[in-house]
Amino acid sequence: MYKSRVNIKIYDSLTERLLYNETISIPSNKYHTISIINDQGKVDLIVVSDSVNRHYRKDNKTLKVIDAFNNMIDVVVDSGGMVVVDVVDQVNNFFIEAGSEVKRIVDRFGNTIDVIVDKAGVIIAIVFEELTGALEDLIVRIGDGVEKIVDEFGNDIDVVIDEFDNIIGWVINDIEDVENSDDTLIPKDIRFNQNNAQIRLIHLSENLPAINLTLTDKTKIFVDTKFKQKTNYTPISTNINDLQLRLNSNDQVLLTIPNINIQPGKSYTLYVIGLLGGTPPLEGVLTEDL
């Protein structure tokens, strides 16, 4: 193990008197925490090697993250997204441990968010700069796990698993490709369970207020979709026969779309067209996307 010799001098901040002047040897390929103690009037040092074998670099950056207790914490990460400095409280309990990693997640609605994943594969914090809405509105939550699975094509992929063992998101490795892609952010071969299908909604009825797309039992698929808005895809069961359009304001049924034929592994778009109470009449047109 390579070692470096470091000269450390400590001065009294008031009198500028030199209190400590020693040259010590420390491993050169690790981070170190140096604590100053006063033992019966004598200043001494305790040097502890941290767990991450990475050098400080100029391209390290500080991220503001939110932990499970809604604390806003500054976390230092390197260019590869690894946390390089332990973040601890006053009694040395780890908030975020060095070696945890930043992962970019795309959830099943196509939303992207950066999270901190610890060494056990558990999401322990959410990067605040990436939030576009309220924390409680996120599908991916602190405490969810990140696991590696093999998809039907034999590819190793990292997925986000909720407390019920449902796949609710995917780890995206090539961030640039995601940011430059179209509205279907999840790669097609892992976007949804191939036993199911997926659907999106495009609202093109100019006099129709915000709508919800639901099942006949009022289960919501999309909510508060306004004129000219296009949702991201979401999984849908192949066992569904009817869909309903409802007013977002009072849940009134405006239109029932009966006898739909949903095939496994397919993507669909429901176009809402026409006029509410006018000509041409309000209509929902379901098409299969290529």
C-alpha cells in the first residue's frame, strides 16, 4: 500500500501559538478523517481511513438531497455519481455513507428522477434538484429497492422494486440518450411486462375540460389530462373490456369506450376527439402504435 508523508500544523486561533507540528504517514489511496483531541493539555490527532478508495478531484460536486426524515442534506459525489464523503449526524449515525451511489430512475409513467442508493441497494435519499413536483407524488420512494434482473432477451437490467415486489421503475445508464429521446422514455424491450400492454392518452377535444381515464369500477389510469396534453405510457391489463372518460372535477362519466381489444406486448394510444355536446360528437379512438 502506498503511503504519503504529511506535515500537519495546528495553531491556536486566538494567540496563533503553534500547538501541534508533526509529520505523519497515511495511506495515499484512501480518504481520511482527522480528529483533533486534547488529552490532558496535549493536542493529539486521531486519523481514521474512510471506506472509499477514491481521490478528491476538482470535478466532485455537491448535491442537495432529501432523506427519509425530510432533512435537506449536502452530499459530495464524484464524476461517476459515487458519494465520496460520509454524511453523519452529531452522534456519528450515518445519514448517507460514502460508497452510496447516485442512480437515475425512470418510473413506469416515464418520469425521471435521481436518487441515492446505498450499498445494500436501498433508495435512501432523493436528489432535490431533480424534483419537479411534491415528494409525496412520486411513485419511486425512499425505502424502495434496486435489484438486478434478467429480462426475456437475456439482458441484465437494474429495476426498482416497491414493498409489494412490483417493478415500478428502471435504472437508466445512458442518461444522455434518455434526455434526447422521445416521449416513450423507457426502452421498448423493458418498458412493461410483456404479458400486459401499455396505453397513453391524447386529449384533442377543445371544449372538453380536464378528464380522467378510468376503468368501469372507477380505477384511475390517467388523471387531470387537459386539452392538447399527451400522457406518457402506463401498463394496462389485457383483461380490460371497457374504458371510461370522466370529468376530473366531479367524476361524471362523459363517455364509455366499449369492447376494446388489448393484446399483450402492444402499445396503444387513446385519442379523445370531437366536441362535448356538439358536432362532431365526443369520441374515443383507440389505435395500436407501431
